Amino acid sequence: MSADTKWFVHDRFGLFIHWGLYSLPARHEWVKHNEQIPDNIYDRYFKRFDPDLYEPTLWAKAAGNAGMKYFVITTKHHEGFCLWDSKLTNYKATQSPAGRDLLTPMVKAFRKEGLRTGFYHSLIDWHHPDFVIDRIHPQRSHPDREKLNKARVQARYAAYLHGQVRELLTQFGKVDILWFDFSYPGSDGKGRADWQSEKLVKLIRKLQPKVILDDRLDLPGVGDVKTPEQFQPRDWPMVDGKRVVWEACQTFSGSWGYHRDENSWRSTDELIRTLIDCVSKGGNLLLNVGPTGRGEFDERALARLTGIGEWMKRHSRSIYGCTQAPAEFQCPPDCRLTYNPEKKRLYLHILAWPYKHLFLDGKAFVDRVEYAQLLNDASEIKFGLDDWHAMQAGTDAKSSVVLNLPQTQPNVTVPVVELFLKD
Ligand code: GLC
């Protein structure tokens, strides 16, 4: 049975959360790989992981107020550390100074806020004793790598992986998304055979048939959502010539995990424009926060979530339930169109405010636009071109709907004109 993606393509906007021991070194979630840190040194973070300021209700509220409708949490990242009380390992939050299951209260808090639940789960595990050392493992340059690998049985790791997925799909109620990361087949890499991906998918479909599965199990054609990462698709992504359900996953800055000194933080304006752009191409946006080792969203993340929420408060109608506009509606320059097929409304996102007039060219607009209003305050936008301006414009006013815009841009990040279409 395939997944239920109806809610997903309606809700459009989610929060990714990368949280683990790597929040303590605070210099990227791949720090163990980047600095080839051996386990005995990396244990310094396990021994000090104590998120005493962790309050998942605050996280859930920040996400809900930003207009996010689902969240995806790293139950375990590549480092192997687990946020929940897994019976299959002691490398988990309950055994660290945190001393408690961090996942259950998080799921409860986000559900209470009305968000759906997504679990990111790393296929990779740089702590597990049976995970064979390969080209991206922190011990890839270890002089005794071959000897160490002789004691490792990848199939035993695969059984551990499947066992933990079983825990995640049986102990937390309805899981809406399962987000595996990632396969890197080829020489000295890992793919479907190392994860026993086919067997894993059978288990998942048995336990939670409707869960949305991502596309990173190295099983071509398996997966309910395509996941372009840190990249903005130019058009609606296609697989085998067909448009697919897709979700861009992106960070606020250059790191998924908390990174204290990384300063390439994107502006709130650009993040809002990215969300609009995703929906204008029929996709979702999963924006990431990396909480600190104290268990908080830092002020840089909170500022952006607040700013996005301010825009979403008055403009979410152009995001939820919307998708790419029908091809007959040509999008004007410096704009993005989204379309709500149920309400038969187009949403014109104006990225660069023009001087007084905005031309919607083409028969589709002329035949079908019945009424227009600014979404932020529902003030009418009259359209048409008087003779004087028609003469100036030199266009055949009959082939365009000309929106008469206020001379000054409304005080919102991206103004939106809601276009009501005749049936
Ligand atoms: C990449 C990164 C990983 C991150 C993931 C999120 O795979 O390596 O750290 O969790 O992207 O999509």
C-alpha cells in the first residue's frame, strides 16, 4: 500500500531538527568524520550531553507559529547516538547525563501543537561495532582498518538497524514520515545490500503502511518523496518523465547540526521566497534548526522562525493547499504564482514591487480573473487600463489584465495578490 501524501502536499512546510551529541562540539554534525575523531575521544560529548534547558513545547510553539505543519527529528544521526530509550543499545540519551528519553516528550509536544510526526533515521552509524569501516567512516584512515573490519559483520548491523526502525514504528503511535539518510553505493560505500533495504521496506509497510518514505534507501522507484537537498530545483522535479512529490530540505545556515561559529545565515526574506518558490513548483520545504547542547533553538533560528511566521500569519493561504499554477497562466517577471485548485484562486507573489501597474498577459487571465485583492489586508486591487495609460503602455489592453497597485509596497516581506477566478 502506498503512503498517504495528500496531507503532505497540502501542508507544504515542515521543520527539520538535527540534534545529538554533535551539538556540543558545535561545529557541524559531521564533526566526527571531518576531524576523524576516535570513539574514545568523541565519548567526551556523550559524558557531557545534558540539555537542561530542553523544553520541547517551546520548540513546537516556535514551529507552529512559523506556520510549519510537520516536523522531522533526527532520532539517530550518523554518530549513532539515539534520542529515545532504545532497548538495542546503551548509546542513548537515557544513559547520558540527559538521563531521560528525549523523543517521547518531543513527539507529544509537537502533536499537541498540531504538527505531524516525522522521524529522520541515519542508515549510517559511526559508533556501532558491526558497521564496516568504509570511505566516509571516521576511522577510514585507521592503520588497522582491515583488521578492525574483520571483526565487523555488516549483517548484524542491518539487524540492529531494522530492530530500531521497528522500535520507532511501534512505540510512538502514528508516524507520518520516515526519513532515512543516506546510501552511497559504489567502491568502499554502502547501499541496499548493506541496509537490506528491500526487507526493511517490507517491515515498514507492515508496521505503518501509510508512512511517507523518502528516496535514500538505494532502491530506485521506492520512496514516496524526492528529497533535493541544499538545492533549489528550477522546475517541478520529474522521475521517468513524470512529476513527483518532492520536498526541498535546506538549512538556515551552512550546517544541519548546531554550529556556533558558522555565519552564513540566510535572511528571513530569502527563506520566505524559497518557500514560495517550492510551492510554485508543486513542492514542499523542510527547513532545519540545529538546537544547542543546552536544548534550545538559538536566537538566530528563533528570529527567522518568527519572521517567517509573521508573513505566514497573513499569507499562508497562498501556501497551504496550493501548487504550481496551470501552464496557461504565464507568470509575470519578478513574480511567483501558486494556485489553489479547490478554491480556484491564483496567488501572485510580487518579489519586486513595480511602479503602479502589473500586467497579467494572456487569454487565460483575461477570460478568468474576476476579482483581485491584496492578501495581507484584503484590500481590493482594481484592474484595467484607462485610455491615457493604454496609450502610454502601447499594449492591447484586451490581451492583459492590468493590476493597479498602490504606489508604495505594502509593509510585508512578499506582497501577494489573491486572484479570484471565474469557474
Ligand atoms: C546530508 C548530510 C546529513 C544531513 C542530511 C539531511 O545527508 O550529510 O548530515 O542529516 O543531509 O538531509
